[in-house]
Amino acid sequence: MYSIEMAYARMRELQDQANRSRAHKLAEPRARRLFGRAAAAKKR
């Protein structure tokens, strides 16, 4: 039997997975921008 609790737990798992995926995709370009600026500043 598939209960409301099981459906809710699955929904939370999917939301957490989506949030981790989105955070990972956003973190990489942000880090690249920050480190890129720091590297450019050091070169000058």
C-alpha cells in the first residue's frame, strides 16, 4: 500500500535532490567568477 506519508517522503527526496543539483550548477560559475577576478587582480 502506498500511503500519504510515503508519497510525502518521496516528494521531499526529489526536492532535496533538485535543490542539490541546482546549488551545484550555480556554485561552479560563481566560484569561477570570484577566483577569476582574484587571479586578474593579482596579475596587475
